[in-house]
Amino acid sequence: MSAEKSENGVDTFRRELAECWRAMPDKALFFGLLALWLGLFQFLGNSTFGYKGTGSLFGWLSGQYESSPDDEHGMLIPFVVLGLFWWKRKELLAVPKSPWWPAFGLLGVALLVHAFGYMVQQPRISIIGLFLGLYALLGLAWGLRMMCVSFFPFFLFSFCLPLSGGPSEAITLPLRFLATRITCWVSNVILGINVIQDGTRVFNPTRSYQYEIAAACSGMRSLTATVALAVIFAFVVLKTPWKRALMILSAVPLAVAGNVLRLSTIIIAAEAFGQKAGSYVHESSWMSLLPYIPAIGGVLLLGHWLREDRPGKSRPREPQVLPGVMNSL
């Protein structure tokens, strides 16, 4: 058996990784600057010692992810970005590479952003500076073309920004009211279950059951996951700008529809079996996956409809030559 045939997946990955490593120029420049940049945020990244007893921005981020289920997806984003870089490795290797010194200007802007966030004790601002600086280092070592090709993977770092606390209130409160209103409409008009809305509370006329659509039930987590999925799908599968925009915009109604499905299920269970049954559906971990069914299904169906190689798509028809014309030639 030849060595090529006996090579398993791990060996293939190692071989391709070694080839990519050898093909990348100016590695010492990039990784040297990367170590200095990350070191800055490790030792002088966080000034909010009253909330997290560490000067590391990465330590502050870890605390945010651990304390907020709505933000814990941020721990996975760096691995998603690395996976996308690996997926685009042939395109990245084909790009002409050379140091692009104007990127120092963007690096200076990133440093100023972090300095401002450090002074006003807003680590979220420093996070923006961190990833903006990483993007600048990429251009500094390998050029403007490399920055253009890498823009989408770097854009996903925006999902690392924790929204729990102040920033999320501006989103979760409208989501709670919207989900409550739509759920009540679905119950009253479609399901024929008479429920009453009072702010973000839902109850039946006899008040035998009632539920508060709390911040945890706003659908923030499913909204973030659906938007991230739609963004990845749009830039990986679709090429046309308007199709990408439509896919990303569709994430919001799909996430809301998923949350309404879960809330409606709670009302159906309560109407049929009482408050206790509705509470079980509300607190069940596997029932909390319901919002992702229409969200993921909707993204895949819309992507199937929007994809460029859709079957049955009209192709330019070849000119037909009549037999008599062919004989006269």
C-alpha cells in the first residue's frame, strides 16, 4: 500500500498545516507583534477591578462568559474564526503578501480605542480595540489584500462582545414586549386560547396560570445564535450582496418566531394541564431548544432558495441553427 493511501485524516491535516506554515512569509514579524499586542491586554487590559479582580481583559471576558448564558457563545467564536481561516486557506495562500506599513495608522487607532476604554473603565470598548488591532497586525505583516480577504472571519469577532448588563437591556426589553404581544395574538386568534397581556405578563381570565416573560425568556440567546448562523451562512454560501443582506436580516424574524413558538407551547401546556405543566415546559432544558428549530430550519430553507446554483435556474440558451441554413453554409 502506498504512503499516500495509508495517510489518515490527522496526517493529512498535519501535512497541509506544515505546508501552509512554510508558505506564509514574515511569520516572525506577525507573531512577534501579536505576542506584544496580546501581552498589553493581558497585563493592562482591564481597569474595572471592583467588578473583576484582574488586570487582564481576557480574565474579565472569561468572567462575563461564565456569569451570563447569553454571552457564553463568545468562547466558541475564536475557534469558528480559526476554522474559517482554515477553510479559506487556499484563497489566503494565493494572495500576494508583503508588509503594508499604513496599517500602523489603524493600529494606532486601535491603541487609542483601548486607552479610552481603559480610562473610562469600559472593557467592552477595549475589546473593540483588541480585535481592531489584530486586524491591523494582519495587514501590517501581510498587506492590504490579505486584510480584504480576511475581513469576514474577523467580522465574526464582534460576537465575542458580551452584551449582558446595560447594553442588552436596550435589546431584551423590546424583545420581551414583542414576544409577549405576538404570543398573545397567536393564542387568542389562532389557538383559540383566551389570554391577557399586562406588560410582559401573560395570564388567563381566571388567573389559574400566569407567566412573566422575563429577560431570560426574551429570546436574546436564540437571536444571537441565529444572527451568527445567518452571517456565517451568508458569507460562506452566498455571493450576491443583496442575498447576503436578506439572509442576515431574516435572522431577526426567525429568532422571534422561534421564541413565540416556545412561549405558545408553555401556554398550551398550562391551558391543558395547569400552571405546573406550563412551568415544567418553561424550565425544561430540552424544551428550551424549541426556538432553534424554526431559526435553523428557516436559515437553511432560505439559503436553499437563495443559493446561486439552484436547480431549474434559467441558463442562456445556445443559438440554434436550422438544418437548411447549415446545408447552405
